[in-house]
Amino acid sequence: GENVEQHPSTLSVQEGDSAVIKCTYSDSASNYFPWYKQELGKGPQLIIDIRSNVGEKKDQRIAVTLNKTAKHFSLHITETQPEDSAVYFCAASKAGGSYIPTFGRGTSLIVHP
Amino acid sequence: GAVVSQHPSRVICKSGTSVKIECRSLDFQATTMFWYRQFPKKSLMLMATSNEGSKATYEQGVEKDKFLINHASLTLSTLTVTSAHPEDSSFYICSARHNQATGYTFGSGTRLTVV
């Protein structure tokens, strides 16, 4: 089955800095990669996603890149703000699996004011 | 669109009692819903797939008699933790997917504490 590795487990940055979270996946058939943000005591919220036919996608301060050959994808957050502090999960999925996500272990992002 | 509502957000129960958690898709129909369990500072662990009108499919190691799932309508799935014990204390989250979307929407989670 699919295996998703996520690094780092904890990321501490100063407000205004950039943050990068990296993930790798094992199943070459995976073709949809969502990123979720989970705030304390809440369920995960989809913040951005990317499909395998696209190499990069951007939405304001967040962007995701995908290297299908290397089977890795990354989340980039620029100009970080304290409200970006949360746990971020990457996931990989495929149409044949009803797009059920296989999650990474999560990255706790802490943005210091 | 694609809102998933989960209730209650927090529940405290005594050992030996049962607790029911509801998951509703508010603006779409979901023939399939998923239940996850999350331990502190850990990722989401898929427990079971809830199928409307049929039996749920449980992941390996999840006791189906302990975690009863009912998906009686296209907008409601329930998870009942039976004869709860302190080790069942955890954060439970449901999710569903709109058939015109690719990503899954998650409920807000239920913090279960068994005392």
C-alpha cells in the first residue's frame, strides 16, 4: 500500500519567514495530493491540493510543488504569521482508491511573533 | 459547500457506558463516510469505512463490536463506542467526499474522555 513520509515533525520559524514541509510517497499510481491544516482541538481542513499533471500550484501565501519522478511534494508558506501555527498533514491518494488519503505523520508549525 | 458536521465536540463518560458520535454531511449526500482516530501529536488512523445501507468495513486491528458504525441515511453516519474504557479516550474524526470533489472534508472532531 501507499506510504507517505513527512518531514520535519516540528518546524519553528519567526513571523515573516518562510516555512517548507516536505513529503515523499511510494505508490507511483497516486495522483492527487492534498494538504490539510489542523488547529488544536479541530478537524483537518483542506488548504491546498495538487494533481499529478501539475508541477506547482499557488494560492496567495501558500504553494505546493510536486516532483512526480522523484515522488515527492512540498508545501511552502511565505510571510508566515502566528495564525499559521498548526499541524500540517500531507496526503497522497489515487482514483483507484476512491481518493482515500494516506496521511503523513504531520508537521507541527510554530510561528513566533 | 461540502460541509461535514460532527457532534458532540466533547464528551465525558464513565467506564462501561456507551457513547454515540454523529457525523452529518450538511449540503451533499455521502454514500461513504470514514471514521478516524487520532492520538495526541499523532497522525489520523483510519478506523473504518461507513457504507450507506450496508455493513461498515473495519481496518485491521479495529474491534467492530467495540466501535459500532451505522450509516442509515445518505447524510448521517454514527459511531458508537460501546462499553467504553479509559484507553478509548481519544479524538475521533469523520470525513466524507462530495462526489464532484476530489478532496475529503473532515468534521470538527469529537474529544472523548472516559473516566
